Amino acid sequence: MSTPHCTVTGSPYGTAPDGTAVHRWRLDSPSGVSADVLTFGGIVAGLRVPDPAGDVGDIVLGLPGMAAYRAAHPYLGALVGRYANRIAGGEFTLDGHTHRVPATDRGHALHGGPDGFHRRVWKGGPASGGGAGPAALSLRLRSPDGDMGFPGALDVEVTYSLDRRGTLAVEYRARTDRATVVNLTNHSYFNLAGAGHGDVLGHTLQLDSDAYLPVTAEAIPLGPPAPTAGTAFDFRTARPIGDRIAEEDPQLAEAGGYDHCWVLAPAAIPGALRRAARLADPGSGRRMEVWTTEPGIQVYTGNALDGSLAGTGAGRYERHGAVCLETQHFPDSPNRPEYPSTVLRPGQEYRSRTEFRFPHLTA
């Protein structure tokens, strides 16, 4: 009897707003985990994971079809760039030159601009055939010099891979012909009970961090990291997301919940993976760990979800109906020399890797 293999298959999935054909690629693993990725925005449109009893649920918020993805939505499952998160005032100075990026979020740049990487059609194809190794999909994009105000022509490759254990990995690479800034992430919304199945306030979250970045009312960092000890931001020990989310803390009140970057301890070996977060749903028994090479993780508790978006299955996406765990560099780093640098220069390669692991499948 042959051993089941990992596989990657593609199919047409409508067209982008400009008429470009979009494809959906499916990655399958013998673990029972499968992922759907669109060439439009590099969107993770589905991530199906068995619970300990073997019942499979889709744990990321997705939309019912290409028409819904073409319309406005809050970056559901998308690759965001050229700069994830915010740049204050929509401008930064690099090598003596000031560059302006569309300021669409309360006067600040967000996620690379309105026509950022989340709205582009990426060139996609299998990076491997699966088999005994992981199933892998390569997505490629060329961002021209001046794209959304960013300097330099940037060549980006993002590889999604799914291995036999059910680990979904996202690996990013980029090169430029002129000094620029780069900060890439995936913006999936997770609900381990299943997309559209209530809120995530009862999910337990543990973050491998003892500091976070307090922000202004417009979500711009105030300055250096602050310790989490004794605050509602202390997730060093696993506890429910909703445990202190409604506290009378200006940081929580302004955002309507969590929308902050936690600072991760440097890896023992530069560029090595280390765990950033553990998420668990007591009801389903599903557990997920996030491992990354990045210096920070932005936790967003779906504060702006309001029921206006219909999902692929039961129900609509209500407030706190999911949590984003976005591995990345710190917001506004191009204007903060004290933060880890996001500058990429010719001859250098931007590299980043994040893995979503499901330990209940291998326990």
C-alpha cells in the first residue's frame, strides 16, 4: 500500500478587477490539513485543520468567491506589502530623500497603500510536486520603482508550503535595485473553532514576549517598548483573549481591543525560527503555534469586524470573530532608527519565514 503524499493542484478562480485571470491553488497534506491560496493578493482563502477527534474545520476567515475578494475587505488572508502595518504621516526619509506613501488610515500609510500587494495578481506555480516532501506553491511579483511611492524596483517571491505534519510555512524573499524599505506579512484571521463560529474571546493566547509597543489613538508607536508585566498586555502565561480586553485602559479603548505589536526576544542564532505565540480553542481542542524569524508579532482581535461580511460557511463575521497573528517588523520602523531596520539595499536579500504548527495533530 502506497504512503499518501503531499500534493499541490491549481484551478481557475475568476478574474481580478483589471480582468487578469486568477487561480486558486490547493495544498494537501496526509495530516488532513489543506490550504487554499489565491494568486490574487496571495490570499489564504481556506485552511482546513482536523480537531483531535478528526473533524475538519476551516480556521481562517474567507469569502465566498472572487467577487467578494474584489470588493473592499479588511485584508482577509492577504499578503501585505511593500510595508506591512503603518508608516506615520505616510512618509519616510531614506538616504536623504523623502518618500511619500498614500496616507489612507487616519493620515498614515497602512499595509503598503490602497493598491498594495494585497490587490495584485501574483504569478504562481508549484515550487515542488509534493510527494514525500512538502507541497509548495511559489508566488512571484515585481513591484516597480515608485510603486505606491516606494523607491526601487522590488522582486518578491513568497512560498507557501505544507508538510506531512500539517505545518503551513510562509517564506518570503525579496531583492531591490535601489535602497528601499520592506516589511511583509500574511494577514490571516484565525478562529480555531471554525470561521464564523462565534468570537475568539474564549481562545487562550500565550505570547513569548514581555514587552509591547504602546501606540497613539491613530495606532502609531509612542516610542520604546513597554513591559507587559501587570498590564492587560501580559500574555506570558496562556489566558483567554477576552480576559482583560474590556479593561479601562486607553490603549484598549482607542483600538476597541488588541491591535498592538509585541516585541520578541532575539533568536539565539540570527535568522533562526523561534516560537512567538500559542493559540488554543478549548471547545474544539485545536491548538496552533506561530514560529517566526521576525522581531515582532502584531496581534489584532478583529475589532472592526461588524457582521457586514458573509463567510464561506455558516454565519457572518462579527466583532472579535477572529484574531490575526501577523509576524513582522515594528510599525513605523522607517522613521524609528532605534527599531530593527527594514532597509533593503541592492546586493542584499530580504528573507523571512513564519510557520503555523498544529501540535494537537502530532501529540
